[in-house]
Amino acid sequence: MTDFVRSTLVPLIYLVSSVLFIFGIKRLGRVRTARSANNLAAFAMFLAVAGTLLELGFIDYRWILSGMVLGSVVGGFIAVRVPMTSMPEMVALFNGSGGAASTLVALSVYWLKVVEPGIDGTAAALLGTAEAVTVVLSVLVGGITLTGSLVAYGKLNGSLKKGESILLPGRHVMNFVMLAAALVVGGLYCFSSATPDAGLVMLLIVTGLSLALGVTLTIPIGGADMPVVVSLLNSYSGIAAAMTGFVIGNQVLIISGALVGASGIILTQIMCVAMNRSLLNVLVGGFGGEQASGGDAQSSEYVNVRSTGPEEAAMTLESASSVVFVPGYGLAVAQAQHATRELADLLQKRGCKVTYAIHPVAGRMPGHMNILLAEADVPYEQLLEMDVINPDMKNTDVAIVLGANDVVNPAALNNKSSPIYGMPILNVHEAKTVFVVKRSLGAGYAGVKNELFENANTMMIFGDAKKVLQQLVQEVKELK
């Protein structure tokens, strides 16, 4: 029975789990199927865990069950309590947890197979060349993911200079030296004969260098590049998991880790294209670390800005036949998604066509706005990506910008001196009337002036997005 379980049943469970992971990731590509995709992937993970426990056979499950119970309680508590504004930070912590797990598993494998038995020799001879190399890679990538994610968390919640980039002197040379040192020490660990303790010391040196690299590679990145960083760190966590799968010989971990790593890289590239940036430029450019300078167009002073109130805005909406809502991080901060949905429903009852324009990097992580609006049960078919909605902007009566800034800045199209020049944006400036709901004229996350605020067809509605929308709802209800 045991042979049947390990030779047939477990591989079959792993195969089914891997297929479900693939279909889960595929279905995540569409808003309509994303929720069921998440459930499908969760079931796949359940099968993977069950298969792993069956493969282990009869062992002491007390520590395993204790960890599962503790993790479930902590995860459930966080899932219920975390606000939508903190979702990017939570994703960053999840990425870091994956990196930490990969590092600890790799270290524990070396401890269990070499240190405890006290065997002298090279790690390649004792573990096998492939396993020894993947131990190093798992520790290296996992450590970078852990501390990089913690830095990203600090930037996202504003505890690290409000998310600005911190440019360390000589950072590129320092990063190169530390990476080279980690690879050299890792090579010595794999192929030089040593005592178990000496091998462990070398592996711990690689761990320390990887943890330092995670900080120094991530801390210069800031501003509008943070969504890309979150996506890239997610890819790192998948790569680290795949390496760990090779270390412990677990096929489903290799497959699922590779899926996460590959999909994360693809998403990162998509987001870089959406920002007109190269990945290398994101990693080394320090974009967002300083305010844009040079030229009157980049002055922080605004002129000819017009403002209005909810009552006047409601009068404009009364005659509108098409309205586009443009959500941004300010909408998440105000928790105004439900008020937005209520206003949209009222407008639709009056015969108005309502859609939502979604920019790939709106918010603080990939898909942030989709998740936010899904929480308010906004119909999936109303969520339109940038390439789909932009051609219709010229025919739109009213565009309502809710907390978005850089992703609607016309400077990206017409101001070559702007740091965001060339970045694809939502062309809300082409709508007949634009209402921008914002607390102030403050710059967005990229730190540049928004030329939209000065357009002749733009009117600012200053205030908290939720309160403004609630007032708009009341004014629209009173319209005849």
C-alpha cells in the first residue's frame, strides 16, 4: 500500500494539482473568472499539501499541524481585517514570507543531510551537484525576496521616507561586489572540500549577503515604480520556491514556483511597457527619488485651475449620456468604492452609459483597482482596460477622476522634459468635461505636476472622495 501511495497516488495528486494551478493562473487573466480562479488555485494548493503529507508517510505531525493551525489563524485574521488600502503591503509581506520559507528550507536540508551526520566533503559530493547548486540559489533568491519585500512594505505604508527612493552612494558597485561575493562563496560551498561547520558558515555568509542585497537593490526604487517592484518580488518568490523544489525533490513545488516566477516576470514586463520604462531602468534608475525640475512646465505652481462643487457637478451629470470613472489610489484611501457604485447605479437608471477606466499601474500593485471595485460588486463588463477605453474618450461626456494622478497626466504625451514622458496614460483630457476629485493639488506618486488640472475642460472638486461622492449621490437623487 505504501509503495502504491508513493509511486502512483502521490504523483497523480501532484499532476492534478499542477494542472489546476495552470488553469487557475490562466483564469486570473480575466476579471470575470478571477474569483473562481483563486478558489481553483486554493484547492490545488490543498491537494499539493495533502500529496506532500502522504509522501512523507508516518511521521510526527505535531509541528506540521501546529504550523498549519497557526498560519491559518494568522492568515484568516489578516484577510478579514486588512483594508483595501493596505492590500499592496500585505502582498509584499506574502512575497517576503515565500522568500523566507525558501531560505529556511534550503538551510534546513543542508543541516539535516550534512551538519547533523557530521560528514566532511564538498556539498556537491554529499548532496549531489544539482541539489547543492539549488540550495545556494534558493538561499540567494529567497533572501533577496525577503528583505526586498520588507523594504517594499516600508515604502508602501510610508514608513520609509513616504515611499521615496533612497539613493545610496556607490550603490551599483556595492551591489555588484555583494552579488559576486555571494556567487563566489556559494561556489566554494558547492565544490570545495570542507567540514560541515565550515560549509554551514559559507552558506550563512551567502544568506547574509542575500539579505543585504534585498535591501540595497530595493531601497533606491520609489515613486511610480512600486507596483512594478511588487510584481517583480512576486516573481522572485516563485523562482525561490522552484529552486527549493529542486532541493527537496518535490515536483509540484517546482512547477508551481516556475508558474509564479514566469507569470510574475510577464506581468512585470507588461507594467514596464505601460509606464514606458525598461526593467533595468526601474531597477537602477531611482525614479521618484526627487521632484521633477527644469522648465516652467514642471513648476509646482498651478495657474488657471477651476474648482466646483457637487451641486454644479450634478447639474452637468444630469445631461450626460456617457460617464467614465477613473479610479486611483485616492479612491482606495477614502474607501469610496461603494459610493462610486451607488452613483453609477443612479446614472444608469437615468439612461447614462457608465464605464470604468483601468490603468495597468493605477494603485500600488497590479490589479489593485480591479480588486477594489470588485469589492463593491461593480459589473465586470464595465471595467475596461486602457487600450479599450482610450479610443472612446473623445466621445465621453464626463470623466470623473477619483484619486488618480500620474496615469491621467497629459505631460506624458506632450511634455518631453517630464520624467513620465512616453508613459501611456488614460486620455481623460479628451472627454468633454473632466471632474477631478482630489483633496488638494498635490503631486502624485511620481512627484510631477499634473497638467490635466489646468485644462480648460477640467474642474477640480476638492475633498475626501467618499464624502464628495456621497454628496453627488444626494444631488443626483434630487434631480428631476
